[in-house]
Amino acid sequence: MVKAVCDRSHTSWGADHAVLQAGGVVAAHADLIAESLGHGSAYTDELLTFALAGMGDLRALPALQRIADANHLPSNRPHARILAVLPAAELLPVVLPVLRQNPEQHCSGTALLELLALWGPASAPAVSEVIRFLGTADTYDAMRVLGRIGPAAVATADRLAAYATGRVTPAHPYRRRAAWAHWKVTGDPTLALDVCGAAVRSGTASHGLPFLADLGPLAAVHTPPVRRLMESPGAWTRTYAAHAYWRITGDPEPAVPVLLAEVDPAWDGDPALPVREAVRILGEIGAPAVSGASLLRRILAQEERLSRPWRGVRILADQAYARTLTEALDRIERCRE
């Protein structure tokens, strides 16, 4: 299939995108792909460049520079995850000039912010560029990146505090994310505890629970409302509450049954259901979640896990789910030893 894509001896859209998403699975063909760059159409070149990048192969960099110059970097999150395999230090010089374009006018902003968030602290050289996205349609993602970068983004603390406390006019809806990011860049949890705790107490629970989970024992004062929300009618709220309760208290006993109830072996990938997130948290809990190990193994062994024919990202979605299942099982078994 790789050879067919390289010499364009077929016109299968499906085969093209299978190669694009394959990553290390087709690493044995990296030399062929690298040699094919620059000898086909612009479409083929971009396809093969991203395939090579997904292997972590630095030979993709010159072609990525050409693609960036043409403003054709990916515009969706799953394809950003392909690029994240490359080292941030090598790819940032390609990405930064694109981020310096008008944030309101280029279509790659969301994907590139996803890329920076995946790199985390290694994205520190991009802080100045990320700041430009505050106040745009990508504000939420920009806050997420700044929080992932951490102390190297401390210069944004005052602005994040303004968002978190509602001092921005008009008031911004991302106060919890801003408060979390403020904690991450400053190390001071006070604002995050106040803002995210208030959200949990007010009924907008699912928007505050993940941040309280990240705060862990620092959020102990909010344990009672978190515990009650484990019985919420909303699946995402139950899942987030179980995670937060365990992270805050260290007690997995009430959380594990709630999480296992969300792991449906017939899940087709519907993002409205928190199945993959529940699996991830069970892995984070480790040995106390051993009662779910057989279920996770059964799902992982399925030939086809996700049946949704998502255009161009189905393989990536299935790989991500399989990786989550594998990592969860590894942690559960390792912690038992």
C-alpha cells in the first residue's frame, strides 16, 4: 500500500489516509517515503510528509517547512497529534512563524495549539505567540497551552487572573480553565480552588471537576460535593467526579465501580460518552482497579474497536483507544506486582 501511494499507482482516498495515520506501523518504508518527497503532486507530498513525521523521522522537516510556507499545516486536532511525535526543538522553528500570523485569519491555529499543548513545557519558546490567541475564538486552547507550559509562562499570570475573576469585559466563559492555568504558571492554587470549587458547588460541576482532580489533596475542602456528584445523572459528570474524588482523597473504593460502569465493550467511539476517559482513569488508579482488567483485555483484543467511519481519522482514533487500553492494563498489572 505504501509503494502504491508513493508512485500514485492508485486513486484510493482510503489508502492515502491509512498511510497518513499509520505512524510507526509503516516505519520499515521510511526510506521509500523520504525518497518520494518532492517527486509527486502537492497533495501526495503533504500526505507522505505527514506520514514520515508520524514516525518521528526528521527527514520530514524540510517538506514541513515548505508546507508551512504555503500555509497548509493541518487544521484538525488528530493530525496535530501526528506532528507531536517530532521533537519540539526541531519543529518549533517551522511552527512559530505560522503562529505569528493574524490569529483570526489562519485555519491552523486550533491544530497548532493542540500540538503545543501535547509538547507541554517544551513549547515554552512559543509563549509570546500563544498570548496572541487570548481574546480570540481559540482562547480556551491558548489557556490550555499556557497551563501545560507551566512556570515558563508566568508572565501571563495577571492576564489569566483577569479571565478567571471575570475582570475581562465582556466576561469570558472560560474562568475555570483560566484559574487552572494561573495555578500552573504561578504555583499558587488559591484562585483555582476558589473558582473551580464554586463551579462544583453551583451545579456547573463537570466544568470544575477535572481541575479539582488535578489539584488533588489541595482540594480536600471540596470532597463532600464531589462525592455527591458521583451519583449525577450525567455520565461525564459521574466520571469526572469519580476521578476527582480519588485524586483528592486517595480512596479508590467508591470511584472504581462508577468508572467501570462507563466502560462499554460495544462503544463505537461516540464522543458523547466518556468511555475512553474512564479507561484512562482506571489505569491511573492502578492495582485497585484490577476488577476491570478482564474487561479491558476483552475490548483490546477486538479486531475492530471503533466502528464510526470518521473521515480521515478513524485509524488515529482507534490507535488512541488501543493505546489507552494498553497503558491502563500495564499500570494495573505493574502496580499489582
